[in-house]
Amino acid sequence: MLFEDVTVAFVGAGAMGGAMISGMLREELVKPYQIVASEPDLSRGKALVEKFGIRHTTRNIDAVETADVVVLAVKPQILNRVLPE
């Protein structure tokens, strides 16, 4: 496993973030418990938890504060809103 003792936070877990999460897990780069995804859509977050077994939060700060790696998986027009957090 490439990222053995690393926590990866995804800020944004829509189509792009979900695809990256899926790929990282499929390739066994991380285990599900190592991923936390920040996604404001509760139903999307719940679906990711059920499908992949990852952790979910609706608050970006909660996702990134203990992460070793942060993946910004938001659309460019959302980035200016997310970065100050």
C-alpha cells in the first residue's frame, strides 16, 4: 500500500472526487478508513460511506485538519469559496 499511514481528505466528493476515491481504493493505495470526504450534499456523503466505507463530513475544516494529504476536488468556480476555509 503506497499511502500506508496517511490520511487523505477530499474537499468535494462529487463526480470528480468520487472517481478519485474509487480509483485509490481499487488500486489499494489506501484503506477506506484513511479517507475522509467533505461533501455538503448529505445524500451523496451517505452514498459514499455506504459504497466505499470512507468517512464523511459536511465541513471542509473537519476533513482537512488532521489530514496528511488534501485533494481539492471542486469545480474551478467553487475554489474561491473553499480556499479561505
